[in-house]
Amino acid sequence: MNAPGPSAKPEPPVKVLLVEDNPGDARLTIEALKDVGAHRFAVTHVERLADAQTRLRDEPFDVVLLDLSLPDAKGLSTVRRVEGADPSIPIVVLSGFDNETLALEAVQAGAQDYLVKGESSGETIARAIRYAIERKRGEKLLFEAKENAESASKAKSEFLATMSHELRTPLNAILGFSEVIQNEIFGPIGNPRYQEYLDDIINSGRHLLDLINEILDLAKIEAGKADIYEEELSIRDLIDACLRLVKERAMTSRVTITTRLDDGLRTLCADESMLKKIVLNLLSNAVKFTPPGGEVVVEAKPDEDGALLLIIADNGIGIAEKDQGRVFEYFVQVDGALNRKYVGTGLGLPLAKSLTELHGGTILLESALGAGTTVTVRFPAERVAWQGESDQADSAAAGEPRTLIAREDRRTCRAPDRCAASRRTVGRTLYDAARARASR
């Protein structure tokens, strides 16, 4: 006769911390869990929240059964305090109130389940315990995955920032020496075909440098290393400067650019370099995707609350509704017959959106396929000065030492108080702003 095989090792009991000040309710819960044959439960009973917090710090438990009305704690704060003592512990609320709103609020406060006393059998309580443990385990895995994803994203951003910098340094040298040869500083080149090749080298190099700079800007924003150097800027002058840069492309494409700038617009407190990138990216896209004979309209006007609305509209090829949610994603280029004719990286709109949000602003895109696209950039009222507003800030600044804003060209901010106010409005760190954008 064969000897019997070794018996299967029984699973360890589920360690339950029951926090209940009513001895009768506590006894009923303990007895109910004894009647569950398929699972074993080791129940530790305490009557006060302070005792539960001590036990959680000193002993490992698998789950907490929690009453919301204790001698030293009442209401939903009880859930939060238990979670504070051990964030990893699953919590099942045992309440005398059959209240759907309270049950939902308890789950929102951190509990995994909500049971009504006297209406829950041993099987029901046991099932709730098992589900709560699995939910908490799932939450933990999800949190770890999120942390790993954010860590990987940060590492990617830092890598892109480093690589972009390393690529830009030799590329600047290539462009610099190419321009020396192109300008024949040390003597004539000779064969005119070399001049054509140099033009191609310089144009390609400049395009590559623009791409590297865009990647570097986005990487800095995501890594929380972008800095805003604020000053009072003339929107008219800045838009004029951007128009001069896209004028040749617009003329070549036979696209008309019309401006409608509100007469009352004075200044905007912003980073000049970032604002130029926002306007140039939007203008370049509008011109690029507008067919010959089309029109691009640049408009600046006040919103109802005094905010600045910068609107760039075209009557070009437009974007299908199904694709509009993707245009602000990195490296995304919407398919279309026209856009494949042009070189592009899919970084212009994401960069414009990121830079706008760093100024506390928003960007909205409206488009219809075949009817054109309108992009509206909104800067908060705290950053804008309109004609007719009090000039006390300027007058006060005239009688005080002027404040220099740290930038390479050392420009002067004529109204530092306005810029300081806008910084307080934006408030959050640049890293927080980038994280908020990424999480959406």
C-alpha cells in the first residue's frame, strides 16, 4: 500500500484588524467570519482609532474593517487617518447607515468598499475583504506603473535635452564655417556649383538646427528646466517681427497675410523668445497649409475679462474632426494631400501649446476639413496692459530704479510690478505646469 502523499500546506489566514467600539457589532462580525468555510480569518479587535493606528504601525495586517463612528474619531476623516497610518492597507467600511452618498464619499476618501451592519452575511463580508485586497493591489500596481512611466518620461526628456545640446554644438560649427566659405571671406571659391552646394548645406543645417532647438525646448519643459524671462513687450512690434520672417514664404506661396490688431493694445508681460516661437509656429503652419490665393488673418483683441486673444486663422486645407485631438501630440502629422509636400516634424503646435501654458494661457484649435483652421491663444488679463488703463505703474517705475530682467540682451522691464503679479498668478512651478499638461 502506497504511503499517503504530503498534504497541501494550508493558506495562512487573512489578518483582519476590526475597528469597532460596539462590542455586540464586533462579536457579530467575528462570528460571521468564522462561519466562512473556504477562507480563514484571523481577527484582531480594537475599539479606538488610536489603538488601530498603533497596531498598524507595529503589526502587518491584510485589511481593516472600519466603523466610522468611534470614541476618538467620526466620519470620513476616520478613513483618511487609517490610510495615513498605513497607505498600503485596504479598508472596508462597516457602517450602520445605508446611505449611497456616504458610501461613495467613503470610497472617494480612500476606502475600497462599504458594507451596512446587520445586512451583511459572513460570505458578503469575506467577499468584500477579498475584493478590497485585490483592488488595493491593483491600485499599487497602477501607481508603480505610473511612477515608472513618469521616471522613463523624465529620463527620455533629459536624454533628448543632452543629445540636442551635443548635436547643436557641432552643427553650429558646421554652419559657421559653411557661411565663412559661402561669403568667400578668405578668397573666391571658384566653381559656382560649389556655391549651390553650400546653399544646400546651410539651408539643411538651419532646418536641422531648428528641429534640434524645438526638441530641446520641449525636453526642457518636460524636465522642469524651462525658465521664463518676463518683460513688458509690444505685441504690435513682436507680430511685425514675426511677419517679416514669414513674408518671403507667404509671397512665394501667394498667400495674403492680413492683420487686425486692436488699437487699445499696449503691452504683454511675457518671455519674448517664447512668445516669438508661439507666433512663428502658428503663422508658419497657417501659411504652409494654405493653398495659393488663400489668406491668413492675424488678430489681437481683448476678451471680455481683459485677457488677450491672439487669433491666427487661415482658409487652407483644414483638419478633419477625428484628427483635431491629435495635433497637439508630439511628432504627430495629420495625413493629407497637401501636408505631405512639406517637411515637418509635428512639433510646432505641441511647442506652442507648452509655451502658452507656461505663461498661464490656453490654446484652442477650431478647424473644418477644406474650410481652414483658427487657432486662438489666450493670455490672462494679469499679463496684459490696454490703452486707457491706469498708468500709475509706469509713472512709479519712472521715479524708481529700473529693474533689469536677466536675459542675454539685458532688456529692461518698465513695469516690474505687473510682471511680478503675473508670476504670482501663474503660481505653480514650470515643472507642475508641464506635468499637468502631460497628464491630460
